[in-house]
Amino acid sequence: MYNPTFYHQYDIVWINNPVTNEEETRRMRGDHYGIILSEDFQNATSGTCICCYLTSNLSHLDVKSNVLLQFYDCLRSPSVAKLITTVQLDNSCIDRKVGKLTEADAQRIRDGLMHVFSIG
């Protein structure tokens, strides 16, 4: 079924993370900003989105696939897209859209994903 209010690829969103601080996992815990990575058709028809989390911890730049973003008014501080931690989330976990990546940042995300998945 088509959902006319879906999120778009490269939207910056606030995620109500289903992984809580009490759980033992290597996944990011607690609510975070994130980026929608999946294509619009999937987002509109599947009820899920593939996302990566953002962190303000710049020490995560030591991983080649993590991407430093330009400054965005919707984010409180400089942010790093943690492409190594992509997750598939139910759309109900996404609270709201807060912004959209610039084309330059979207290209850096694509380049980082190519590195993560050894494409090209």
C-alpha cells in the first residue's frame, strides 16, 4: 500500500530508537538523529526505512566509512553519519523530519556506503 506521508531518501530525522539504554547490544542506544538511506519507493510501500544514526562524537571519524556532515541548523552540533551502523526501522520509530542533506553531503554518504559494502 502506498503511503503519501513517507520519508524521503537523505531526510534528516529524529528516531525514537527501539534499543534502550538498558539493553546489552553493540547498536546505538537511546533516541538519536539519523538519515534515511533507503529509496523513496521502499519508504512509501514497505512500512520501514533503512537509516544510519548520527553522533556528535567526532572521534568516530577514525572509521573511514563514517562521514562528517556540514553544519545544519536542525542539528545541535557537528555530526558524524555512522554508516557502519545502518538499521532497518519501522516507520513508527521515526518521530519527525528535521532537515534534508545537501547534495554534497548526500554524495559523501553514497561514497561512504560504497566503502562499507565494497561496491565499485
